[in-house]
Amino acid sequence: MLARRIIPCLDVINKRVTKGVRFQNNIDLGDPVLLAARYYDEGADELVVYDIAASAEGRQTDLAMVREVARSIRIPFAVGGGVSSLSDMAEILLAGAEKVSVNTLAVENHALIGQGARAFGSQCIVLGMDPVKTQDRQACPSGYEVTIRGFRHRTGLDAVAWARRAESEGAGEIVVNSVDADGTRSGFQLEITRMIAEAVSIPVVASGGAGDSSHLRDAFLIAGADAAIVAGMLHTGDYTIGRIKRELAEFGIPVRACT
């Protein structure tokens, strides 16, 4: 088994990191640049920064913040929010990010994935996906429907079918963020993560619901995820990257050593 990646997530609004439950009741947790540097020092493998208000506000990602984060760390990081064109992707990458995450606007404009993959390489294009359980098995045979705009809009797209299409369009990685589990710290949604991991050949990242190291273990061993995103369990100080990695190693999960 390849080493599994631990990826802290910074959800940013107005230059401040926030965290809520199922995208609601967000609280202020601090400066994104300082938190990025802290998690880098602790041994994070990668980082993801979401400018979560950008798309709703109809604006571009905060590039000044991206540049500051890039100066503060020496690990790969992805940036999402407000990406609506090839030029938006280029500016994010030129600001120092290694990857661009697309979600809502990729659903609304499927060509965006392929355009980015052809211009910058599939390794730079991450599909973010917010699936939610549905009873409509005719439209969504997997039992999970893709939502966009922070869970506010259902698309009628089957999550597994959308993952396969995104891979065929050129996405190099898929982040599966469970709307039902997001922020609850009760564990990842293993079922849909596993279904997508089995349906595609590109890396799949589990997101939404991490509360302790056993949740990450299950994401890797049961769902087959290649990486796991963590947020609240780090932001509150309950865990450090080092503690997570030590406990995963005790579970027999290969991880990169903290330096």
C-alpha cells in the first residue's frame, strides 16, 4: 500500500478560516496563512484552501491570499472557489498553487475540466464533489446525488456517473465530500467514497466528517481512499498531524514521516 496522504482543509471567508456543520453556522478559527504554516510545520502532506464565498459572490479566488499561503509552506496545495475559466486556473497556479479544485462550475460547464487538463495537465485538476443521499434511484442508481453551491442546489447527477465522466474529461483527482457528514466529526461517508474509488482509476480523497484517527483508518482500509482531508479535529487542537500519523502507523497504515 502506498503512503496515504493527510490533507488539512482551510475553508476561508473574508480572509478568515471558518468551520461549520453541513456548511452552516460557521465560526471564525483564525488566519489562513498562519494555519497553513502551522500544519506544514506539523507534517501535513498537502493542503487545500477553499475560498468558499467566491462562487456565491460571483468573484475570483482571493489570489493575494493564495500567494501568501504559497510563501508560507513548502508542500503542494490545491485551491478552489470562484474558478470559472481557464484564465482563473492559470492565475491560481501562477500564484503558487499546484492544483486547482473545481466543483459547482465544473457541473455547469463540463468542458472546464478538459480545458484545464489539456492546458496544465491532469495532475493539476481536482474535481470537488458534494454528494448527498437520495431516494431517486432512477436518476441516481448509486443512491447519491451531486449537489452544488454549498449543498443548496441538487443537480440530478448520479455521483458515481459524474465521477467517471470527470475522469474521462481529464480530472486527475476526486475529492468526495459528504454533505451528510460534513463537520459532524462522526466519520466519513464510507459507502459513496468506496463506490467512487472502485469506479475510477485516479486518486480519491475522502472528505467530510473526520473526528479521530480511526475515521481516517476506515477511509483508507474500508473505502479505499488514497488521501483524507481533515479540518475540525485539527482546528480545535484536539489532534496534530503528528498524532494522526502516529496513530495511523499503529493501525498499520503507511504514512510519510513528519520531519
